[in-house]
Amino acid sequence: MRGHITEKILYDTYRDLADRAKIGLDFLLLTASAGVICAFGFNMNNASIIIGAMVISPLLFPVIFAAAATYQSNWNDLFRAVGTFAIGFLVAVATAVVVGVFHATEFRSEIINRLSSATGDYFFVAFFSGLAGTYAFFSPKIHEAVAGIAISVALIPPVVMLGLGLGLGITKNNTNLVFTSSAIVLANILGIYLGAILMIFVLHRISRDRPER
């Protein structure tokens, strides 16, 4: 992390995150599209399609922005980030519910494999993805790694699983998937949030110890 991240870069990236975490047509369209794509990816048991949905989904932005706002004690931005994520979450869940109700989903190996890991495993993956993803956001040299971080943290699949589980509960009165996927979603959000706060703290300490170039 040798001193290419300055206070100016931290400030500019924070403003960029603020723009990305706004509710708008782009955010809503990408979130809804990611939800539908991921739901059909589960139905087709196609990992490539699910990975594509992870790259498209913008849900990672408000989580990292919430962490940055928390570090700066900017409560207005924090509430806005939480609101953005909540709306995006509801959009993704709603699209998955629609797919689950009107297009019967077969829960084959891709879903079963994702549910086989302990919730703690998801938390640690999300935590270190939050660390790496935040560094990638704030580092102009490796910003292209953000897509890989979106894949590794896998935030959209458990959200879609929750929606599919709700659809299954509506059509077949089976809510097992709802509780399991909810725990995974919470573990992912908490892991990303805490990892992002830690990395932002480190970046600010490093930037203050090095001169602006």
C-alpha cells in the first residue's frame, strides 16, 4: 500500500461512492436485471449466469459507502446508503419472488452447494472481500479488481435465494429456504461492512503519514 493513496483520492472516491449509492434508474435497472438473471441462473443450474449477475449487481456500493460514512460520522450519508441498499434489496427480492412464483424453480446442486457451508464461512469470505473491495475502490491502480470482488463476496445470490424461497413459500408453503438465505444475507452484509470500515481506517492512517504528491 505504498503511498499512492492520498487524502484527495480518499475524498474523491468517497464522492464517487456517494454517486454510485444513489437511487436512480441505473441502480434500479441493474439490480432488477441482476435479480432476474441470478434467479434464472439458479433454475438453469448455470454458475456462469449467476456470476454474471454478481458482476451486474450494484448492491455492493451502498454497503461500502455506508462503511465510509460511518468512519466519517456522516450520519446523513449513512442513512442514505442504508435506504439505497434497502430499496435495492427489496427490488432484487421482489424480482426473484416473481420468477419463483411464475417460473417454477428447481433447487438443484448450485443452490444446495451454496447452502451447505456454515454461515460463519460466508461472514469471513464477506469480511475479507470487504477489505479487498474497499481497497480496490479507493486505489486508482487496481480499481479494475472491483468486478472480482463482487464475484467473491456473492451478495446477490443469497438475496435472490431469499426471494425464491418466498416464492416457494407462496406456491408450496415451504419456508426453509427463507430462513437459511436470510442468515447468509445478514452474514454477508455484516462481513462487508466491518471489513470496509477496517480498511478505510487503515487507508486514512496511511494517507496522513505520507505527503501529497
